Amino acid sequence: MIVTVGKNGAIPLPEEELSGGIKLQIGDILLCTLAENKQSIQLKKYEDQTLTDEQIEAHGSLTRVVQLNPENFE
């Protein structure tokens, strides 16, 4: 899947991705891994879903699934 990254690094996930095969929910924590060719990233559900926002930020490669703000893509 190819998506456009919005302001603040927002990445839109189609509704079918949230409710379909990968079973993501708002609030889930994802591990972001940059591909060797640096042309894509892999998003994988992180094993520890209990981290605080501060712990996620300190890790450096984690993000939380949040409700899309359309203003991030204007």
C-alpha cells in the first residue's frame, strides 16, 4: 500500500486496514522500521501495548494509532 505522509508525520490508514487483516485499533502502539532501501517503512503491532506517550517518544521508533485529523492533510 502506498500512502502520502501528512503534516506532523501523519500516515493515513484506510478503514479496511483498521478493521481487516491487520486488526489495528485506535490506541494501538506500532513499531516503525525503515527498509534498507529507505523507500518504505514497515508498521508492526508492538508487543507491549501498555506504554505511556512519554515511553513511546523515548523509544524513537514507536507510534500510536490515533484518529485521523483531516487538517493534517490540507
